[in-house]
Amino acid sequence: MKSDIELVLDVKNGDRSAFSELVQRHQRSLLRVTLRFTRELTLAEDIVQDSFIKAYQKIHLFEGRSSFKSWLYQIALNTAKNRFRDRSREEINIEDVYLGVDPGAESSMVRSDARKRIQAEVELLPEKQRMALSLRVFEDLSFKEIAQIMDCPYDTAKANYRHALLKLRERLEGEDSLRVWEEFDGALSLEVAAASSDREQ
Amino acid sequence: MVKGSRQQQPSNRLFQDEGWVDHLENEIEANLRDDLEILLKNSEPDRRIRSSLEQIRTLVRNSDEVVLPESGHFYQNMHDRIMAQVETMPTPSASVHRSSWNIKALRRNRWSRRAGPVGVMMVLAVMSWLGVRSVDSGQENQSAPAQVAAAQGTNKSVPVSNERSLELELAVVSGTESGAFAESVTDSVLTHETQDDLLLAAVDRRLQDLSQAEAEAVLSGLMAN
């Protein structure tokens, strides 16, 4: 199997099938990271398509100083930012948050509340901190890759991540109603003590 | 050396929170890692902060709300839409063409658009006259062949190549020259697509040889036409 760099060279030499391979390889992860920021599937699809087209148009400028994936992510996030440039930052309506909760799962309501709470706090983070946190925690990217995508120094990417995690800890730890349980069946259960006591009443 | 190990932090932690984030992410230098392991074993406050950071991280990760479509058709369709657009685009390496940039730069020159082919021919004629004048001052007002003869007599080299190549270009443009000469000229202007572009390139080269005052005089004369 060819590496991304080899495929890029083939594309530069006029081999469109090599670009097809790159699309198949990265479209899913690109859609995931874009969807995380847009929260709308149709919009995320558009951005992913635009990003791949831009990548093809500019592929002769790609010199391999970063990974192809990082370069692609950078294009996608910049494209997403441009789409959102004129939109003011809307307050998160947690009812609109699309949750991937299995309705049959035990304590699904509890987990749903907890997810909403945590996601709301993540959304309140400054953009660069939120981006660094998302790319690290959800995409498992290295700080070097995060720095390339965010077009900032390595230490800045790390600092943004640190601040994000510490800020979340400060906000969530201060909530008396939240207690953290051990990981259970691949999902972390949170007991919202105040909510459960309300239901009992 | 663990930072702050000799100082008591307000929460009795011996290591800064930022450092524990780095430890959680395996971003700690190797020589510090062992010290921190010892610290974790012996300092309850530091153990608590390290543990809570890990839990927050896990909380965030497991709260991921993004659920991607699972259908293979979805991704196949997206791929096909992308490739359909890519098929209509030129290959990236061929899209950058320096000669076409040069032509575009020349086309942007307003005077050449206004002048048109006839005006450009007049400019070439003027430059031809200016080209003769640029030969050594002692040989002014002589025809080119006379200059060559004089130069040969004095063993001086004479710049006839500029004038000759100008003649060739004029001949090609006017269509009076054919065969080898035309071919030799066109070889040097292969990047040009039309006769107009050939004229523009010739004129541009001549302009570059002129002084500022001479170029302005030519252009103002052209504008008057």
C-alpha cells in the first residue's frame, strides 16, 4: 500500500486515481473533524468536498513538510472558519445537540445529561483551546500535528490544550452535582445527583 | 528536579497543574518522569490532581457526540462527487504555466491594447531607428552595413545582432519572411500563442533596451496615434 506522500507524487504526475485513493483514505476522518465543528451533516459534507477540491488544486504546493492529513485538516478547518466568519457565535442549545446514545443502553438518560453538560462546557472554551482539545482528545493527533493544523508553534498548541483541560477541570470539579464513576462498558457514566433526586421526588 | 518541590503551593501540591497535564499526555522529559512517579506515590494532593485531570479527559472523550453515517453508499457518493469535479480540472502540475503568465502580464499593459497591431508596427519602426542610434557615437547616422565595414576596419565588434533579430521579427510578423529565418525567430518565441503576442513580446524586449526618456517618447507618440 502506497503512503500518502507517494500518492501525492503520483497526483502531481497526473495520476487522478491516486487522488481517488487519498479521498477514500481520509474522507471519513475529515468528515468527523468537520462535523465536530459544524454540527450539521450537510454543511460538513460541503466543507469536506470543497476541502478535497482545494487540496487537488493546490497539491502542487504541498511540499511534504507536514503530513498530508495535517495539511488536509488545515484546509478543512480554514474552510469551515470561512463559512462561519459572518455568523455570530450562537449560544448552544443543548436540545439540538445530536447525541449518539443508544436508546436501549442502561442509564441512557443519565449519560445523556452528562454528555450535554460536558459538551456545553467544551463549547464555552475559547476557539483555539477548544480546537486543540478536540484535535487531541477526539482525533488522537500529536501536538506536532495540531501545531501544523492550527498553524502555530508546538508550544502554543500544547499551551492551548493545557489551558482547555485545566479550565474544564475547574468548571466541572466545582459542580457538586457531578460525580465521576469508573468507566463502564466503554462508556463513562456520570451520576447527576441533583437530577436523580428530582426524578425521585 | 521537580519544580516547586521545595515550596509549598496553596493546595500543598508539589508540582504545578500544567506539569501534570504534560505528564498525562506523555510530554514529560524522560529524566523528570521517574521523579514524578515518586511524587505521585508520596503526595496525596498531587495524586488527586493527576487523577482528576485524567478523569476529565476521559469524560470529554466519552462525551463525543459526533456520530458519523455508517452507510458505505454515503461515502461512495461523496467520493464520486469529489472525483467528478476533479475529472473536469486540469492536472495540478499543468496549471502553472510561466509563459502564459508572461503573456497575461503583457496583455495587462494598457498601451499595447490601445495600440493594436498597426501601432505596434509603428513602435517597432521607431525602435529600429533608435537601435541604429544606439551604436557607437562615432558611427551615428550610418547604415548598418556601413557600420559593420567600419568596425571590421578597426577590429571592433559591432552590435548588429539586435538589428538583425528585429528585422527577422518584423519579417515574420509581416509574413514576408519564411523558412529558416522565420523558424529561427519563432523558435525563440515558442511560448507565444498568437501573432499579437509575438508582437507584444518583441516590443517588450525593445522597450527594455530603451532608456526611460526614450521609452516615454515612444509611448507618447504612440498614444497620439
